[in-house]
Amino acid sequence: MIITTKHHFVLFTFLYCFFSILNVQAFTVSGRVTGNNDEPLAFANVYVKGTSTGTTTNLDGYYKLELTDLPCELVYRYLGYKLRIEKIGMLTEPLQLNVKLEPENFTLAGVTIKADSEDPAYAIIRKAQAKRKFYQDQVDAFNCDVYIKGLQKITKYPKKILGMEVNFGEFVDSVSGIIYLSESVSKYSFKKPDDVKEVMVSSRVSGSNKAFSFNQASDMDFDFYENIMAVGGISQRGFISPISGSAMFYYRYKLEGSYLENGRWVNKIAVIPKRKNDPVFAGYIYIQDSTWRIHSTDLYLTKDSQIEFVDTLRVNQVFIPADKAEDIWKPGSVTFRFVFSALGIEGNGNYVGIYSGYDINPSFKKKHFSGSVMVVSEESNKKDTTYWETIRPIPLTTEEVTDYIKKDSLREIKESKPYLDSLDRISNKFKISKLIMGYDYADRYTKTELSVSGLLDNVQFNTVEGLNIGVVTQFVKRYEDRRSWRTELKARYGFAIEEPSVTGSAQYVYNNKKFGSVKLHGGSELIQFNEAEPISPLINTSYSLFGEKNYMKLYRKSFLNLESGLEPVNGVRFGAGISFSERDAVKNHSDFTFMDDKKREYTSNNPWCLQVTCCFFLPIMHLKLWQMHGSESNKNISIARI
């Protein structure tokens, strides 16, 4: 066999593609992180050394991480425990790797603290304060991926609140107490001074395939390099950082000890509020020696700090290198744990955010930050379970898996045709009272609705029509992609004028997100001179029948309108339409009243009387007075605003 140059090229191309595929193939490393006594370490950090690719363990200590660049080194970190590094070679199949961390040996060796001397922690804090501005300004902009999982539970609630029975029903799992469970994946962008954009690319809420997660990366942004941190939702005022320029006025410090990590000492410093009700944290802050950067935090806020809605909020941050040189550190994980109680309802929860894939030298497009701060992708809540099993960096706990299964199964039942039909049979049942109040018919499965107005709103009196009876019917059809049809028919008959008024409209919303719609509207009806209809027909009926005062002045309008609207860009709306109309004067056809007052009679519906009537009785109409030229029987009427 003769191997030509062409064969060499084909063979080389094949081998290149083969090894390229092997190089990008992802392998899963998973396992459990435990302490010295085999206790699970919740929210321990696991990341690839030299990168910002990582995850945390769940409440049971389990983790999972997808690796594409092998070999590598995995770093395992947990506050109060020794850092551990595991080397991962080339893999051909998923790797199960359980890791046991040893408690850190904090030392105060070489430090002598006298009774009247300052604690060594103060010197460390001063150096961190001096470097605060440097680290705050170190990065002008960045991009990263953010995964957030939120969990809220109700652990106790009373049978009654203010005399009303409390029944959460299917909203709260009767065993676990979970009331809210969600996950989200977002692309987060930041640019100084305060430009932020977050695009939620996927979202999942337990028990709903239509809802969007409330998770938001900007809500978890506790920047302790700021002097004062504004935290929306839990307080009207900001909280003072333990390394702010004025921190010494609010905090006392105590060096609990130091430990060696990757050749650098990390100092554990107790943060103690000086006064009970100041807006400050308590707990521990870890400062890396020589660099004086924040290594991690374990701080909390209580009611004494005047937080709202929760009793205690605990903030854990773990910083990781965001560049290969390990000069820039950014949060790798942020965990909120909270406890709340109100009106006898008690509960707790946690939100954990995993930040990965940092790009600290991004090139943003010119209008990247224009428009919305938070953008939710249209298909973000359409991802299936296979997607989440692949993308999820934190394994679900047993109770979380159970909650998804139970609530998603319950949702499928509630969205089934037999269940929805059973609800419709109850709500659609006709009663005599609905003749008065109105009747609504709904088919939840096909998403169609029909409504008919009741007599209470449609039996009226005015001097032009006399007694008049009307009906309004509406039909709505909605689609899965949020398109909709809406039709309406209005009909009214005046017994004195012996003429009907009939109008109809049909509207098609083809793009609900951009308010794109087309509407056709037409018919013939009696309307007020001020089309804003400032005079209520019901009030006018009362004044006419019991006071012989007809403030409402009418004319007949026959018209046909076609209009369309669209908002292609947020805040910029375009509309176009064409209209034809004919206006005719009408006169009084009824002088009926319940009053027998010979000194008073109804004023004419003649437009010449309108200006006087409006000036004395309806000052609200003075900006929209109409002048009509001609007698009541004239069919050629010109209308102009004055």
C-alpha cells in the first residue's frame, strides 16, 4: 500500500479531530465532603485551581463538578477546616471522590497579648482598610455565570390568624415544610461605576412550569469593600462594613487565630458590635496576610441591626482567584441563611449562589447596559429535567428531589382536562343571581372565557332614550405563547327613542411582550359629548328620576376604526390607525320622573344649552367642551373643541 501526501493529510486531520474531541469531553467528578467525624459539610467550596470554575456542596455535603480541561487540581475549602487539594488525572469515566477535611489548627504563636495592650486584630483591620480602595477599584468590569438555588420552609404556623383559619394547602409540603424551591442560571455583567445587567437564561420553580424564579444575582451582592452596603428588601438604611473607613467607631475586634493556606497566613478575626442597635454585622471575617484582602466571611445580622422581614440573616462569602495569576479574587460562592417569624408563622431558608467563568477583561457592546437591568429570556422556563441535571452545579438534597416530584406531579394533575373541567363545572353553574350581577363562563383547559354583563349595570334612564336596557358580552381566547383574541359586543335599546345602539370590537394580540396588537372597532351608539364619559350613567339616572336633572348630554356616533400598535424597543411605542365616523344630533324623547315638581323640567339636549349647563354644574368638563352648530334635527353637524 502506497501512502500519499493526501493520505497523510487525511490521517492527520482525523487524529486532530479525534484528540480534540477527547480534550473537550466533559467528565463528572462528584462525591461528599465531610468533617473529621464524618459530619456533612454544607456549602463547602470545590473549585479548579487557577480558574473560577467551581461549585459548593449541598446541605448533605454532596457536590458535583463537570471538568473539561484535564489533568487539573481540585481545591476543597471550608471555613474552620484545612484546605485540601486533590490531583485529577486524565479520566475515561465519571469519578467518585469523597473528601474528608481536617479541622484547622488556629495558632497565636509568636503573639503576646497583654491586659492593657491592643488586640493584634486591630493592626490587621487597619491594613485591610488601607487596601480596601485598591481592591474596590481593581476591576473595572467583568462578566460571569451565576447559578442560584433558593429554598424557603415554614416550620410552624398557627391554626388561626386574627380569627381566620390558616390553610396553606398544596403550597407547603406537609412533610418537609418547603414553600418555595427554585433554581436559575444567569449571565451577569458589571461595569463601573454602577452599570449592571443580568440575563436569566434558565429558570425553574417547583410546582410551576410557567413561573419565573425570583432569584437575582444583584440581590446577593454584598460588597464588603464598600464603606456602607445598601441591601434592598431588608432595611431602609445601609450596613457598615467591618473594614469600612469608619469601622473602628462601630466595631471591636479580636484575633481568634491564624492558619497557613497555600503558603499564606489567613487571620480569623471576630467582629463584635460596640452598640446593640447600630447597623452592623457580627461574626467572623477572614483576612489574608500580606495581601490584606478578604479571604472569606461568616457574618450575620439580627433584629438588633434593624433588619426587616427576617429575624437573622447569615452571610457567607468565599473568595476565589478569578485569573490564572491569582492576583484578582472575586466571590466564588455566596450563601444566605435566614430565620423568620411573623404572626405566629415561623420558618427558615437559604439561597446559595455559585459564581464561575469570570471574564475580567470583557468587551461590551455599545448598548449592552442600555435598557433593563434584569432580562428574562423568553424560553428560560421551558428547560426540561435533563437540562437541569446537566447544568446544576449543586446536587439536590433528598427532600428537594421529593419536592420537585410531588409538586410537579400535582401541577400536571391540576393542568389536566378532567381536573380543570371539574373546576369549570362548579364555577360555570348558572344561578338566578347572575342575571343581576353578571355571568362568567370559562373553559380553563382551552383557555377560553365568556362573560355577559348583568342587569344591575345595564338598566338605566336618560332623557334621550328613556328607559334603556343593554348587555355587554366578551369572549377571550388565550394561547400558550401568550397570544390572545378578544371580542366584545355591546347592545342597548332605548324604549323612548325606539332605536338600538350596537357596537362591536375584535382585538388580536400577536406579541404580548412587545404589546403588538391589531383592533377593529365599529358600530353606532349614543355617547357623551366628552368621550371620557365623566358622568356616570347610574348617577345621572338617579339625578333624573329623583331630581329631574339631566346633566348628561348625548349625540349619536356611527363609526369604524382600525388601529394597530407595537413597542419594538422598551419605552418606544408606535401606533397607526384609520377611522371613519358620522355624528348626529339627538333630542329628548322622555320627560318621565318620580318627582312632581311643576317648577322644574328637564333641560334640552340641544347643544346650544351645553355650555351653560357645563359651566354651572359640570366644571370637570371645562377643558373638553364641545360646540355643535345646527338644530336638533340637523344631520350635517360639525364638531370642534373650544
